[in-house]
Amino acid sequence: MSDDRSRARVLRHERVYSGKVLDLDVDEVEEPGGILGRREVVRQRGSVAALPVHEDGRVVLVRQYRYAVNEQVWELPAGRIDPGETPEQGTRRELEEEVGLRPRSLEPLLVFWTTPGFCDEVMHLFRATELESVPPRPEADESIEAATFTLAEAREMIRRGEVREGKTLVALLLELQRPGR
């Protein structure tokens, strides 16, 4: 349990941007220990990601262009949590939209901050199994390539630097450490 001495005191708050995906705040704060600072914080309502795992152990990844890094990126099916949606509902929706898979089973793996140095995004990571094929429904501004890989192939993709995205590295490394792998 935290007390007031372990939290920052906001001296001045300014919302400098509000958008579809995120908001940006600039705050003057006094942090624990009396440290004064100006903090720029990206506010985001939370996100979900899933590692789809077929019965034979093969995993599904998607590749899509990411403007922020100006590259095609291999990653997990993922997305924002919509208003009123639980993380499980958001995960199921994203899997159907992006890769046309409906999981009968979702196993929570982790809940973590993606980049707590400047962003409050909380990521809910799941392992999806007992997969049923359904028609994919990508959003209009998405161009997604889905592919299936053995764990050995995924391990080599990591070693070659072909998988560099954080949530995907975490999920694949956890899957590689599962008993029986």
C-alpha cells in the first residue's frame, strides 16, 4: 500500500493534445524526495495482445507497417481496448479482426506497462488456444499479413533481429520457456 509520500504532487497540469489513440499531458510535479520536474506523459486507455497457439504448437504473428519506426514489423495481434470492453473481450475482437481466429481459451499471461518512462499504457497479454477460423475483419487503415511459425522458427527470427517489438518478444520468450517446449 502506498502513502502520499510515495506519489508525485501535481503543481500544474496541462493537456496539450487529445486524439483518437492517445492524449498528451505536460505536468509540473514534485516527486517523492522533493524532486521538482516537468513531465510529458502519453495517456492511453490500455491495450491487449494475444499469442495464438495452434494445437501443434505453431504460433501466429502478424506483419504490418509501423509508421513510427518506418518498417514492417512482426508482432502479436493486438490493439486498444474499446470503451466499455474488458481486456478479454478486446483480445477476442482483435484476434477475429486481425487474423480471423476465435479462441475458445484465453490464458492471462501478464499485465505490464509498455513504456512507463513517458506513457501510462497498460498491456494485457494473453495466450490464445483452441482456435477456430472465422473471416478476418481488418480495419480500413490496416494492411496485415498473418503467418504461422514453429517455435524454432520464432526463436531464429528473434536471434536474427526480425522480431524486435516488446510485447511479442515477451510472449514468445514465455512460450519458449513453457514446460514441454
